[in-house]
Amino acid sequence: MNHVRRNSSALLKLAATILLGSATLAVAATAPAPVSDPHLAKLAAQGKTLFTQAKFKGNGRVCESCHLGGGLEPGRRPDGKPIPSLANAAAVFPRYKERAGRVFTLSDQIRGCIGGALEGQVPEEGSEELTALLVYVTSLSQGKAIDMGGKPQ
């Protein structure tokens, strides 16, 4: 009987090791490549802070309220509708939006989320806030193939 317990224990340890290794690989596979330019890395860090903390004088939500895991995980809109991660957002914009009847840039999308879901004060085009958010969201797509109009992941 001890022999069975020892073998079961060994199998459980092996299974746990495999699962932990798989989880580590999954996290590594979804993590974006680092930003090598120090100026862009600084802006990406500022953008991440805005993404996770800025309320834009709105309803109290932040970008990460909907876009979970810093944007790397699928999330939910305020109405509960699921949304994809932002892991390839910069790689699929610009995109044609049928409902709007026009092409949207990544900047348009970010500004739309802030004004819509966050009910916030939308940063001006070219502003430091919007630039930092654009650099951060673009950094999430680092290493992804360009697929304009493609499907968000």
C-alpha cells in the first residue's frame, strides 16, 4: 500500500510540475516583447499607469476596469458584453467600423473608450496622455504581425 501512495504522490508532483510549467509558458506567450527604446519604454510605463489608474474625470472606472490584466486578458464592457484582449490591438488598426461607416485608428478607439465606457474627458489628439496610452497599447502588440482590419485576440 505504501508503494501505491509513493507512486501516487510522485505522479501528483509530476502533474503539478507540468501544470506550473504550462502556466509559465502561457504567461510568457501572452507577454509582449520588451520595448527597447528607452524613450518609448518610459512613455509605455506612463501609459500603463494611466491605463490602470486614470479615471479621466469620468464615472470612476479606469481602462483596466474593462480590459483586464493590463489589457492582455479578455475582458468585459460595462454592459457585460465580452471583449478581446488588447494583445494585438496595434496590429489590427486601422479598422473599418461598419456601424460608424468609417475607418477608425487606434487613437480613435482609445478616445472612444474614454468618452464612452469611462464617460471621461477625452484626451486631445497629440496630448501627452493620449500619446502615452497609444505607446502602452502599441507595446502590447510588440512582435505581432500586422493584420490591418484583422480580428482582435
